[in-house]
Amino acid sequence: MTSAPSPCAALGILVQCRPGFEADASAELTAAARAARFTGETDTQPNSGFVIFELTAPEAHDVIRRRLDLARLIFSRQAFQVLAVLDDLPDRDRLTPLREAIAATGERFSALLPETPDTNDGKEQSGFLRRFGPLLEDALAKDGLLRPDSPHLPRLHVFFEGPKRAWLGVSLASEGSAWPMGIPRLRMPKEAPSRSTLKLAEAFLTLLTVDEQKSTLRPGLTAVDLGAAPGGWSWQLASRGIRVTAIDNGPLAPSAIATGLIEHLRADGFTWKPKKAVDWLVCDMVEQPSRIAPLIADWFATGRCRRSIFNLKLPMKRRHDEVERCRALIDARLSAAGIKYILRIKHLYHDREEVTCYLTRR
Ligand SMILES: C[S@@+](CC[C@H](N)C(=O)[O-])C[C@H]1O[C@@H](n2cnc3c(N)ncnc32)[C@H](O)[C@@H]1O
């Protein structure tokens, strides 16, 4: 790849992922690109924190967008269409060549996302990025290329693979994360019993639309939390006024009990059933994905919950294949029950060897 041959043509797709998950991100991206009838090759370096599908022939972005839904990619924290790559950036002045290359794309942008891979090498560039981002933003605003008041325009990604190499690309806000590199800046609440409370907070922000968050996370609703101890997820629900039945043989932290909205029952999450249907089922039990997926599907098929957020723990090598197997298990159970549903799955920033799923009736 050298530079963009004409405005609006993309050279490939770059997906940012958790370092160590390149093989899964690559398998998924390649399958999605081939299903959308694009030809090209995927370039994958282990532990690099990103993968690239290089198109054999450049393609207009709206064509790519129409055929390939980047928002659906599970192992992608952030994804964009590549317009150009700049090599040998001079240490003293990276602004001038970048500014010129951005102008040469012929595009206008709604926002700038300065990014690096989420690796140790990438983190070394974070100080530079903090200084450089505002400088580039000012320069682009002066050039008339940055229009924050036009949210329909694509966002500009400037992804520094290293100090000398930057990838330029575009995505729509609806296709990717609102946060640069897909890393949410969430404050750890002092009273929360465990850091995994942030996982559920990120899941709400990432997997639900703003309207869904408003209508489904409000006081007066009910939830069941399977595998609740020490109570980070239950606490996250209770902090929104939702009444929770927390199922776990282990103890809950006093700060969870102190919410007054959480009832703790020592029981087995695979056999316990509520007397009345609940609004939310959440589940973070450490178990085989092939046991969790049918359990959640069963709660839906028998009308015990309206929506669910659950984790699939993936310690195995071929994680992408395992997720697809679970998707098929859920589909088989719900289709047999005549239930139309929406299933969104994401490898969240706060997820390690697992993915987080949101399931709701359509
Ligand atoms: C990762 S921890 C959950 C952390 C919790 N989400 C939080 O935010 O604090 C997994 C929990 O699942 C529970 N667990 C595993 N198998 C279970 C089962 N069959 N029934 C109920 N709980 C189970 C474990 O006792 C453990 O507390």
C-alpha cells in the first residue's frame, strides 16, 4: 500500500483488537470480507494489537459500507477503512506530511481520532499523542477539513503504528467506538464490590443504543444475576435503581448488600428459576460457553426474562469458532420456539479471555 489513488477509495480495512487476539480478529475479518465478496489478503502480526484486510483493488467507502457491517465485528474494538499509509515520518515534523496527506484524500471529517495499538510500544507513544492530537486538530480546522457540527461526515482515524508510520482512515460514528482505540474512560465507583462492575457498565454503553439504555435501565425494573459474587454486576444494576436477585454460593460484598436493592440467594445458577419473569438476566458464571449459551436461550424460550447480558468465557485457541458455535446453539433454540431476537456480541475492552453478549427479543 502507498497512498490513496483517488478521493473516496479505500485500500483496505484496519481492525484494532486486544493484543493476543489477532488470529481471532483476522479469522473474523477475513470471513466477513469474503462473505461481502471482497478480494484481498489479511495481514496479521502476533501481539501487534491490529489486523489489516488489504483489498486487491481499492473500493469506494460507501460500497464497502453497504456490503460489510464493521459494527458487527466481535473482536474489533475499533475499525476503519484505510485511505493511505505514511512511512518514514520525520521525527521533527510529523504534522506537515500528515496534513498534506489528509488534504489529498479529498474528504471532510466530523472528528479526529488519534490512535496507537494497545501494546507496550503503543503506550510509549501516548504522551506524543496527547500533545500532537490537539495540534493536528487545530491544523485541520484551519484547513476547513474538520466539521464537528456535521456528524454525518466520517471520522478521521490517524493510527500511529510506530513513531514513523501512520495509517489514515475513515469510519462512521455508527460503525465504531466513540472512544479512540475503543478504550472507554470509565471511572471505577468507590463503593462497587469489584472491578468487573466496569465490564457491565461498558456493555451497557457499547451493546445498547442510547434509546435502549433509557428504556431498559431505569428504577423499578427487575433482574437476576447468575454467578453474582462478589457483586460488581449486581451493584451496577442496583446503582440504576434495578432490583436484583443475586445467585451465587459465594458471599456478596457488604457494599452490594448496602444498596438495599439486592437479594442474595445461595443456589446453583443452572437450576434456580424465578417465580415471576424478570426484565433482565445477567450472567458472569465461569463455565463452558457451550453450557452458558443453551442456559440463556432456555430462559428466553420459556419467557423467564426479556433481555440479557452474559459472558462467554473463551480460554480455547479458536475463540471465533467457539463464539459462532454458541450463536448457532442460541439460534436453534430460539428459532424452534418461534422467537425473533437480536444478538450483539463484542470483545469489550474490559473483557479478557471472554466476549460479552446482549440478547433481546426483537
Ligand atoms: C467471575 S465471578 C462473577 C463476578 C461478578 N460478576 C462481579 O461483578 O462481581 C464468577 C462467579 O460465578 C459463580 N459461579 C460459578 N458457577 C456457578 C453456578 N453453577 N451457580 C452459581 N454461581 C456460580 C462463582 O461462585 C463466582 O462467584
